[in-house]
Amino acid sequence: MKNLIALALSLFITYSSGIAQELKKSKSLKTALEQSLSSKKPVLLIIEVSGLPKPTDLPPNAKISFKSALDEPEVINSINENFVVYKTTMSDTSVRSIIREANVKSFPAFVFLRANKDVFYKDFGNSTDQKKYISMIEKALSASKEASISDLEAQFNADKNNNTVLRKLIDTRKKIGITNNAQLIEQYANNLKIGDFNDYQNVLYILEAGPYSDGNAYKLANTNRKIIDSLYRTEPLQRRTALNNAIISNTIADAAKNKNTSRAISAASFARNTWTRDYRRGEQAYNTQILWYYSTIKDTANYLRTASYFYDNFYMNIGVDSIKKIEAKDRKALSQKHIASMPNQKQISKEKLDSLQKIDGKTVVTQSVVTFSSTSNSYANELNNAAWKFYEIGTKNLNYLSKAMIWSRRSIELNPIAGYYDTLAHILYRLGYNEEAIKTQEIAIDKAKIEKSSTASLELELKKIKAKTL
């Protein structure tokens, strides 16, 4: 079964509804960009998530609305006046490159583009306060008047030794969430004098640009160990985590792009070293990166060999009860971290919400609901995904398939959901256990019905298993 993805979303449930004015929307991104060019207006790209689950356990008279202050006439008029709008979902292939380039991770997302697809501002999230959107519009209009990334790139290419222009280019990219500035920071570091690396702010700036872990910029930034030690001791955890993640992701991405195994190992080793006091998490971080690399460059032999060792030794040498305790602890830590990251988010107690829900009449009650859990725990999900990957690769090696079957059974033991039974059925079929595969797929269908999810694809797979055409 394909990977299950967890998303952090802010939803607003309102116990009354009204008729809202509509935004003027283009039919496609291409049309929006063409209209932007002719009208001299920037594009506002609104990216939503489709298939959101409906809230449960609400009062009988509750009317559900996922609308926000974005639907207020003043906001709509301002958007229509200043922007060309294209509204879509994150599954739209025409916007995937924009999502990736601008590092869009929170939805609904509001991405502002020039006619040449340059992103110059972005925001996210629903709100019942129209001031949020008025402020967003004002900031976007202000940002649209600044030098574009394309203009700054042209200036940089004309004089690559000009660190003033280069820094402005990097800052502009960082402002809209582009974290892959590794190549630019290489040039920036090469333009500096050796004494410049004794400056704390210079070193911090280089590291926050996400240099390659085996690159010259990273090596030069680490020449003064006192500054590095001070930086990792005094900077906020969120900032340190962000710069480490940028270094890892930029290095491993470039390694995969150029099939550079040495660079991939450097990225994986850096990831492991970020867990200095936790050997187990360090090994997990290393193998996660190196497996992604082998998978991306389609090095099947190394992927299967490395994955077999990793999942057996990391996920299968610990009991179910111990796993559940670890996951409960991790979920609690994640919850506390998520709440701490939103200091201005209003928290409504269950008792207060219950009392508000009992109010009769037309009173409007708004509840902010934040969800950040997946439909399964992470150990089960990781094992299921690993088992499915082995099936997906197409291996007929009985040793590898047997491992995948064991991992799949463990994922079901941890969390018996339809998707995991579907994975097991496919592996059993590949191993030649047709009757058991049929029974397992039938269980998957029964589970899906209980979960109130679609059974169409599961039933189609069952037909293929029975016909031996899978």
C-alpha cells in the first residue's frame, strides 16, 4: 500500500453558514500566467488539500463550514482587484514544481507569483479574522515591488564576485522559503577572506544557507571550532534543527542528482552525527538518507541489501509493547512541540466547547481544530512502506520477499488497518501463496468498510489475485 502521509492542518468549524462572494478564478495555471502577463497583475495561487475527513461528534443542529475570512467581501474585492487567482489542490501536477521549489509544506497555501513563475511571497492557513488576509495582501503587494529572483540572478551572473548582490539573492530566496542555496553559498564563501570566518554572524549565515556537508563552504565555516561550538550551544533549537535539515536535504538531493555516492554518504553521516547522544536514532537517520539515495538513483541491489539489514536490526529487534510505549512518548512530545510552536493559538477546553455547543439559536461557535497524527503509528507505517517497496521493486528473491512478509505481518500486529493487509496480500501473491493472499485481501476489504474508506481499488486487486493476473 502506498505511503500514508500525515499533514498538519488548521480547520475552522462554524455553527452557521452564509452565502459568500466568489473569487474570480482562472481555469488553469497556464491561463493565470498569461492573464498575469497581459494585465500586469501578479498571480495568487491558492493550494488546498482535497479529501479532508468530516468532523464527528458534533451537535445535531451543527452546520459545517470550512470557509474562513478569505470569503469576506472586503478580502475578495481586494484580491480580485490586485491579483489573478488560480485555485487548485496539492495533487495538481502543474503546481508541483512550485510547491517543491518554494518549499510549501502547510496548507491551504497562498503562493504569489510573477508572470514568469517567480515566487515572491507566500503564506498559509485559515483564519476567521479578515485582518490576516488584508495583511497578507499588503505584504504581497509590497514584495512584488522588490527585485525579482530572476533579476537578481542576472546581476549575479554578470558579476559572481559581488557578495552584496549574491547575499541579496540568497536572502530573497530564503524569504519565500527556498532552503536549497548550497551552490550559491559555495560561491559566497569562496569570495570571503579567511579572517571572515572568525565572524559569528558570517558562519551562521553560511550554515543557514544549507551548504553541502562535503563542500568548501561548510569546511571553511567550521575552521573556527569555538564559533561552531558556541553556535550549537546558544542558538534556539528550532534554528539549529532547520540549518541541519537544510544541510542534509541539499547534500543528499545533489548526491542523487549527480549519482555521487561519496556525497550521499557524507549527507547520511552528517544526519547520524546530529544525534550525538542517541546512537539508535543516529543509525536510523543515516539509513533513512542512504536508502532514499539508493531508491532515487534506482540502485536496487544496494537498496535491498541495506534495507534488509536496517529494518531487521532497527524495527524487528524490539517487542510490540516496547514499540507502543516509545510511540506514545513520541506522540506526547510531538503534541507539546506543536502547541509550543503556536504561542498565539487560542486553546479551547473541552468543557468550554461542550457548553458552547449546547447554546440554542443562531449563535456562532468557532472551534479551531489542529490535527497532526497519521492513521497509523510510525513503526507500523515504516514497516508497511518497506514491505511494499520490496514488492514494488519487483524482486523475486525469496529471502527478500520473506523479510517483507515478516515486516508486513508485524505492521499489522501493531496496527491492523486495511492498507497493511493489502500490502501483505500482494507479498503473499508474489510468494505463490494464492489462497492465503485471497483471504488476506478479503480481510483488507472488510477492514476498509469498517474504516469507511473506498474498497474499489482493493476489490479490483482481489479480482487480479483470483485470476492470477496481478
